[in-house]
Amino acid sequence: MIDKIKRFILSKILHKNYIRTGKCKGCGECCSHIYVKHFRHVLKDENEFKKLQYLFKFYSDLEIIDKDELGLIFKCKNLDNETKKCKIHFWRPPICRRYPQEELFLMGGTLSSDCGYKMEPITPFKDVLKKAQKK
Ligand code: SF4
Ligand code: SF4
């Protein structure tokens, strides 16, 4: 029942297409390979990032570690390198609590292969197909 309500809220009110299932295994991968999307683009410019650090507190916790064709790659300073756990887990920002969200895919990202979460379509493909065939 709770699952049905959750799916209803996600699809009909929040207009989402995917639901998060599974749970975090604490591998720390998503905290050590981060892309930052600002409005419609993934950050590629270090100077733009420096300016944004004044606006968003969470960005001050990020350090640039690399860059690829998608954009700058960041690592969070709050990740404990030994344990792979978040050092501020209780106070972690909302964006970390909501991870992963489907926006990740819209910006070209993917879940790491070892991630304990899965993003599944709210409406199974077979139901979408059935609906399309009825039209
Ligand atoms: S604040 Fe914690 S959960 Fe969020 S990215 Fe940093 S290490 Fe990860
Ligand atoms: S990649 Fe997935 S399993 Fe690993 S810490 Fe992030 S959310 Fe948890």
C-alpha cells in the first residue's frame, strides 16, 4: 500500500518517471566522482565553479579532481578515505539524502556498477506497451 502511494505521488504529483529502490552499500563512489549541474549545464569551467562556491555552501566541500568530456569531476571533502563513509552523515545536505534521482540520467550520468540503488520505471514497460497498443 505504502509503495502504491509512493508511486502515485512520484508519478502524478512530482511528475517523475523513475522510482529509487534498493539501499546504499556505503561504497563512497558517488561522493568521490561527482558532476555538478547548474541550471541546464554541467560545470566545465573552474572560474564559474569558484563563483558558485560563494552561493552554495555544499560546493565549498567539493574539490576538483579531474575533468572529462562531460565536465569537471569533484570529490567531496567530507568523505572519509579510509572507511568510505560520510563524516557528516547526520547533517549531510538534502541533495545527498535524495541521491540518486532521475536527474542524474538527464545530465548524462549513471549509477556506479556497485551501487546498491536501482532506478526503476514507475510504470513497467509492459504496461506502457499495453496502453500504447490499445490506442
Ligand atoms: S556530504 Fe557526505 S554524502 Fe554528501 S557527497 Fe559529501 S561525503 Fe557524500
Ligand atoms: S554509489 Fe550507491 S552504494 Fe555507493 S555510497 Fe553512493 S549511493 Fe551508496
